[in-house]
Amino acid sequence: DQVRQMAMTDPEAAAAEVLRFAVLDPACGSAHFLVQVVEALANRTVLFLAETPLPDIVKKVDSLRAGAAAGVEIDDVALLRRPIRKHGVFGLGISPLGAEVATLSLWLGSFVPGLSLAYLGRNVIVGNSLMGVARPDAIRRTLSVPKKGKHGTFRVEDLGDAAALFQDQLQAALAEASEAVAELANIDDRTPGEYEASQTADASARAATAGLRRLFDLWTAEGFGLVGARQLVELHGIDVIGGHATPGTGDLVAEAEELAEVHRFLHWPLEFPRVFSGEQPGFDVVVGNP
């Protein structure tokens, strides 16, 4: 109802809202549930558009149909599966091989003759959903609370400045990543060239958050036996984000990266910057086998 009312005054925003609906399977396996999610959302969207046409989505469907194989009759549901899947259907798995199988399942479930397979590097993620930074607030609190360690007592005003600077860098990086991921989602992947454009947008998003990933890896690695990791975050977090070497930084950062690889740390705001931005961050629906 909210989207229907929005369509009366701002159909462009209503179309964006339809595609922004985000669903997650945090242990997706072969993506069986996600394939069904794509099908259900595509069917519901077709019914909704029959009553409330949204020009932006109609234009996207027409563009996909124009790029499909000539002489093949393709219905709207089959075409809508592609943008719905790419914009808002996500899965996590701890196994790289499992992620490949899940990606293949989503490709097959949304195959359209004549169109390239869509880029899904942001839709099926390899990572452990229980290990990593879920909310940057945890690190901001670390930077904001004065503590006494072997390097001396932190001055409250210094920690306040560090927290403020971290907040600025966090928001700037996430905004840049969110913009790149939004650009990626809007690419239709009709051709190999468009597929490469999606890869480029993904690389831009990951570059934007590379510094934060180093910091989040450090913060998480303390819980896996890397002594001094969080103290490094407290003392030199801004240098870590910027990639600037300070005494002892390089070794701890490298060890944290190794632990992140072994245990598959997953930092939610970095993997899903668009989902975790805005006034209501997070997924709309979580599905899975209970």
C-alpha cells in the first residue's frame, strides 16, 4: 500500500522502492530457498504492475526483452527475475564451492535466452554470518571509552577526536560503496560488456571499504587470539584505515587478514553497504531452514 500511494506522486521513487526490497538467506547452501524467493517476488511484482504501472520498471523489462533472443517468447515474470534477483536477493555460505553452486542455481533459475548471465558477485557471498562486525557502533564505542593500557592513559578529548574522525571516514566510505553497489544493481548485464561494467562497479565498492575492512578484521581478530588488535584499533585506527604504517601495525594487520581468511570474517555493512544504509538499515526478510 505504501508503494502504491508513493506511485501516485513519485513513480520513480516507487520503482526504486520495489527493487530495494531485500531478502537474505544467511546459510543459503545451493540457494534452493533463494530461487523460490526470486520466483515469488517476480510473480507478486507482475501482479502489482498490472494494477500500478511503474514506467521505470516497465522500461527495464522492455530493455531486457529487446536484448533477448529473437523469435523467443518470454513473459514478464521471466524478465523480472533478473533485476529482482540482482537488486534484492542475497545469500551467504561458508564454502566457496557452495557459493559457486548457489550462483549457478540462481543463474539457471533466471536464465533468459540471448542475455548474458548476470553478475552475482554481490548476491552470493562467501563468509561466516556469525563472525565479524555487524554494527560499526561497537567500534565507535571502543574509540569513545577511555582506557588505560601499556601505552599510557588515553585522553578523553583525543578519543573523542578519533571517534569523530572515524565516524566521518566510515560514513564517507560506506556512502561511496553504497553508490557503487547501486550502480552495479542498475546494470542489466544483457551483454558481456555490461557484465564487465558490473565487475568494475563491484571493484569500486570494495576499494572504497578496503580501509574499513582492515580495521574491522583487526577488531574481530582479537577474539581469535590476536592480542593487541583492539588496542591498535583504539590507538591507531585512523592510520589502519588509511593504510599508513605505524610501529607494530603491519604485523598485526597482516595476522588479522590471515585470520579473516581462515575464519571467513563477514562484516555486514561492508558486504551489503546499500542494505545497511538509509533510515531503516537491514534486510526486509530473512529466510532459511530453521
